[in-house]
Amino acid sequence: MRLSQMLLITLRDDPADAEIPSHKLLLRAGYIRRIGSGVYAYLPLMWRVLQKVSQIVREEMNAIGAQECLLPQLQPADLWKESGRWDTYTKAEGIMFSLIDRREQQLGLGPTHEEVVTAIARDMIRSYRQLPQTLYQIQTKFRDEIRPRFGLMRGREFIMKDAYSFNADEDSLKKTYQDMYQAYSNILRRSGLAFRAVEADSGAIGGSGSQEFMVLADAGEDEVLYTEDGKYAANVEKAVSLPADAELSRFTSYEKRDTPGTETIEKVCQLLKCSSTQLVKNVLYQTVYDNGMTVLVLVSIRGDQEVNEVKLQNELTKLAANYDAKTIIALSVPNQETQQTWTAKSLPLGYIAPDIADEYIAGGKQIHAQFIRLVDQTAIDLKNFVTGANETGYHVVGANWGEQFKLPELKVDIRKARPGDRATHNPEQLLQSARGIEVGHIFQLGIKYSQAMGATYTNEQGEEKPLIMGCYGIGVSRLAQSAVEQSYDQDGIVWPVAIAPYHTIVTIPNINDAQQVATAEKLHVELNQAGIETLLDDRDERAGVKFKDADLIGIPYRIVTGRAIANGKVEVVERATRKSQEIAIDQVVITIKQWITAAVARD
Ligand code: ATP
Ligand code: MG
């Protein structure tokens, strides 16, 4: 490909609306262009990268027997109503784009394909003899993300490979899941990425487990907690750990204390000269179930700990049936304004005790009259603790469960694991923290969708059973940008060779020099013929400009037909190391071919 004929514009300066290096670089180097919020055009260079990533994905999926297909992006609402996800995905914070067609039928644009694929399995799979089956597709997904950002990292339209497996039993599902784990590891390794597979939150669906594949980078939106020994790694949303030991309480008898101006844990501990590990703090949340019912939640947890809202959300989802609901659609800490919508009298904020009266809730048709009271494991074990007195300016000390306070029935683990905590598998290992970009997620779904949608098969004993499912996603466009986030320098992108848009760029320093041009033209043809994907920079530009652009777009090898051609040689520069050497013109093809093979094997 000739640069003189290519639709390529590179920018000198960082675009104003890009925050992270990979986003800036992809814009500057002419890979992508923003069309709207979270919507990007993949320009020719980007499309080649995406095709390469897709090809690696395809090879690894085919290798484990997954079958490629293409499912519709326009999805009838009825299917989503069958699974019970239509409302959660289209209302409140739901991320599905929905529309109404000329026949007044509701449709959604596919954010994911469990419903569609389950409908297919329901129609086509009858017997255990047809199992297992795995389908996959590589396709554009649509999600109306609340905060689209960072270019392709969180788009509203992006490319995903999604796969779905149908198995007869748990063992078979585990085998498919394990194969996927291996395939995902291969995909990331082959794409030249440093990554870690971590335990992930499976939401309220339960299932027997899920793992995320995290590309390690400071710009990652996720926090990963792991141990040095390599035996534990989890998304902070899911992570467990041993809390620090609580100090023994210095209070021996129950008393109410005057503690003015101590709304925060820090202030009350200072005033009472106690450790925050001797305190029970009571945190207020408000949740909305999918039938519109708002329920107030009081979480009692040890003073030095924080609530993990993902774990809390899972616990509250489990309680949905108590409120005639299926799931929750919102969870937040109520601010003053929202408090006013349900409080009967003003709350003693900062001084709330575990037994704050339900009378504080004014009630109403859509507001449940009682608090959900949850107690975290860390608070259960405390003796003679400090907590609020339900009266502004007062705390109580020396309190005990079963004496002054009834222990809430709902005992849960909803504390947030933190860096520095001791690991559960070995208390000598401390949790470390790293940032990660989630590029893949594999998931043992179980029967959630097959049961809801009636996708069954007949087993060997002749019984009808719901299909056991797994789902496996990898963000193709997010993965491609992650590679840049992990590999760049002050001059531009440094693509891993396996996914670079081209392998080499032949740069003609002076297009008015006929010999330079002839040598470059010849190499351009020969390299391409040898399967080495090559760009020819034949633009009428200064050499410096061309070198800068080659660095910026990050082509792994630059071949310069400069002064050395007088001696039958060209200069070859490796982008990643900047190592430069002169190579005889007739050796260029074979040498670079070897380099590429070695680099792809190494990555
Ligand atoms: P996130 O927590 O980042 O929103 P998710 O849990 O919603 O991700 P999945 O539904 O598991 O993601 O989708 C599978 C993969 O698709 C993700 O691992 C990620 O690589 C990619 N992906 C998800 N949302 C986006 C998006 N908005 N833009 C680009 N890629 C995305
Ligand atoms: Mg998401």
C-alpha cells in the first residue's frame, strides 16, 4: 500500500477530548475517528488490526471446536421478556438501545446474545446425543453505556466475540469452560499482551464461577487484588481476604456518651480514644427493585471496613422475591434530597445504631415500611463495641449483640477486600493491587436462560432437562486498544508484531532520487509477495516527517532506502528497540521474514 494514496492524516498534537495514552495515540496516528459519543469509525489501519485480532480469536475458537455463526443484532423484545431481562436492560440504568418498528413491535439492539442463542437451542437441540455444542460470532455490539469513554475501551458500539456453550451436565460445562480458559490465554498471549486471569463477580446469577482476563495497565478501570505466590487473583468486586484483627475494646460497661460533632468514624474514635475496629458503623443504602418498590437498607459493619457494593447488590438481589420482584435496578447511598422522599422525621445521620426504628420510614405505596438489616461478619464478632445512639451528638460504648442490640438475621460477607489484607489461602501472603483492563470474561451460566426460556433436552434416561449453559466474551476492539495502552513510547505506538496493521514500512527519504525510489518500489513488491505486509512511504514529504509518522503509527520494521543503497544496502530500524542496522538489499526479505516469525513466536 502506498502512503501517497492512503486516506491517512496524522496529528502533531494530542486531541483535547482524549484522556489516556492509547486513545490519544489511536486518534493522532489516524487509526480511528470519533463520529459521536462512544461511536468511532475504524479507519483502514485500525480495521487491519481488528482483522488480525479477529483472526487470532477465530483460530483459537475453531481449535476447541466452537462453530462460527452470525446472530441478528435486531432482537425482538419478546425474547428478552421471556428471559425476564427486558425491563432491567431497557429501563433506569439499562444499557440496551430499544426501538419500535412500523408494526409497533418493540425491538432491542443486541448488547449480548443469550436470549437469541437460547431460542435457537430450544428449537434445534432435542437430545443428549447432540451435546455439547458451542457457537460463537464476532460482531458489533450496542450498549448505551452510562459513561462511554477512552475511545474503543468503552464504546456504545464495539466489536465483541461472544460464544455460548450448551452442555448436558456440569462436568461437560467445566470441560468447555476449561477449553475456553485455555483459548483465551492463547489469544492474549498471541496478541502480545501481559495479562492475568482473575476470579470475577458472577452477579446474582450464581453459577459455579466466572473469570475475567485482565490486561495489566495503569489506565485500567478495574482493580485486581493478587498475591505474590501467584495462587490468588481476583477483581476487587469479588475479592475475599482476612480482615485485620480487631483490637480488644477498652470499654467494659454499656454507657451512653456525649459525643458532639463526631459524624465521622475518625472523629468519634479520636474523641473516645478507641480504635475503629471496636466500632460498629451503620451505613444506609436505598435500593429499587424491578417492580418499582424502594427499600431502605441498613448495613452494620466494623468501623474500619468498607462495604463492597457489588457484594451488597448480590445479597439484595437474593432478597428480591420477598418484595415480589426479580432483581434490583438501582442501589445508592441516599442523599439529603432522596431521603426527604421517604423519611418521616430527620435521621440522626452519623449517629445511627443497628436498631434505628422503622418509624423513620414514612412509607407509601412504593416504599417498603421496614429496613432490610444486614450485618457483616466483621461486626458480628465484636464485643463491648461502640456504635451510634440514634440521637444526634451521642454514641453508646460497651454494647453487645444479644444484649442492647438484636443481631440482624441476615449475616453476610459484604466487606471490601483491600491491598495489604492477609490472603485467605495463606495469611502470610498479603494482597497486592494492580489496575486492569477487562478484555474477556468467561462464565458458567448454568440454567438461568434455558430454564426461563424452556430450552431443554432429553437425557440418556429419557428425562427432560434444561440445557446447561456457559457464555464467553472477549472485546475485540477493546483488546486492540489495550495493546496500545501496554505498548507505546514518547514517539508513538509500538504494536506487537502479531497484530500490527503492517509488518514493515519502506521509507523513501528523497522521492526525487530515482535510485532510492526504484529500490523502494522493488522491495515493496518483493516484501508483499513474500507475505510480509508492507507500506511504502512514497509521499513528497521531508524524511523527518516520514520517520515521525512511521514511529507514530508503530509499524514494527522501517526500511530506509537512503545513502546505504550506494553499497547495495538499506537501513532497517526495529520500532520497539530502535536498533538500526544495514542489511544487503537481497537479504532484506529473508531477514525480516525470520524476525517476524521469531517475534510472533516470542510474544
Ligand atoms: P465492563 O464491566 O467493562 O462494562 P462487561 O462486564 O459489561 O464489561 P461483558 O458483558 O462480559 O462485559 O462483555 C464481554 C467483553 O466485551 C468485555 O470483557 C469487554 O472486553 C468487552 N466490552 C464490554 N463492554 C464494552 C464496551 N462498552 N466497549 C468496548 N468493549 C466492551
Ligand atoms: Mg458493561
